[in-house]
Amino acid sequence: MRAPMVAANWKMNGSRAICREFVEHFDVDGSVDVVFFPPFLYTSMLMEGFVSRSISVGVQDVCHVNSGAYTGEIGAEMAVDSGATYSLVGHSERRSLFGETDGLIAEKFTTCQQAGLTPVLCVGESREERLDGRAESVVAKQIGSILRTAGIKAFANAVIAYEPVWAIGTGETASPAQAQSMHAFIRAVLAKSDATTARNTRVLYGGSVKASNASELFAERDIDGGLVGGASLEFKEFTKICRAASH
Ligand code: PGA
């Protein structure tokens, strides 16, 4: 049985005032795992604020190595040392704006796991790739690169987020049927290596998730929750999305 999860990707947004609002008022029942991914600077404020609640805090990215002369970077071991438990890996904005390749993303995935951070591997196709009928092959390649480097067993301690690039920040959400079909495909890709891992791995949907579409997306068989960008900074909206994922 896969427990539902809702993750908040604040990207380069947020403030101490927004952190305070969540720390003081955010409350959902324990049937859904909630993870916040604020900018690095705000992670400790959320961790300290949520300490008595079962809410996790993660980082949006890590360097591919743990320490050294990498000005501006943050290592996975440091993230763990600071209390983080998850890291996003391979978000489409990292891939497209910062040139992250499948190879680098695989290194980051492994670095996270070695340090004790659970990677949330983001995969997804662009609009062009979908229109060309290549959505599945693109996603299979992104997952394949991790399978080759880390092996199927690594997915026992990882989460996958399917985020079609054309749905991120655009207000255009994949339909529940489109999302379900890709989630089932992702599970089939994993099942080629190991059926149990495929069954147990959580696969979240991301891309313009809102309170108004969360319930129908989360009702799909292979959708285990959401990775939420814009709507995760709005306290009431995000609370409703989390409630939509709880049983
Ligand atoms: P969005 O972003 O919900 O604003 O579309 C999702 C994401 O990029 O993780």
C-alpha cells in the first residue's frame, strides 16, 4: 500500500512571513505525507517550526559531490546534517535552465541516497515531445539513466514525480487520464526490472495542481499524490490539496 504524499516546491519563492504562516497554522491529518521544499535559506525555519509535527522538509537541489571548492553549491551530507530528509532531483527547470543532463542527475540521485536523503526524481516531456508522440520514450530514457546507474533497488528509497513540462506553471494541467496513463507507463518501466519495486514506488503528479483539480487527479489508480509549485505558497489552497490526498 503506497501512502499518499503531497510535496510543496516553492522554487525561488517564499519569505520568512510565508514560512511563519505555515508554521503557525498548517495542519493536515497524518494519513498524507507532506514535504516542503523551500529555498535553502528557509529550510531551518520550517524544520524548527514543524519539529513536533510529522511534516518533512527537503531541499530543491544538491551538488553532485558532498564538499569542496564548489562556490554556491550545497552538499547532500550538509542537507542531512541540517535536518533535511528529501531532495528534488532533476526538476525540469534544473534540466532546461541550468543544463542538467541525465548523467549529472543520476550522480545527484546516488549522492542523495548515499547521504541518506530520499530523492524525488522529476521526469517529464516537453510539449513538442508530446506532440511528436515521444512522451513515453523521453520519460523512459530519463528513468532508464537512473536504473542503469543506481539499479532498480534504489527506487525502494526514492519517489518519482511525473511533471509534463507543458503543464508546469502554465495553468494547463494534464487530464487525469493523460496523467494516469503516464504513471502506469512509469510503473511498467520499473516492472521490467522488478515488479515489487514498481508496485511500491510512489509516483506523484506535478504541473498546475490546484485545489480544484487535485481530487480527480489523486483518484487515479497510479497517482500517489502531487508535487505542487505555485499553489503550494498559498496556505489555504495548499491545505485543500493536502486534504484531497488524505484518505
Ligand atoms: P506548478 O509547478 O504547480 O506551479 O505547475 C510544479 C513544479 O514545477 O514542481
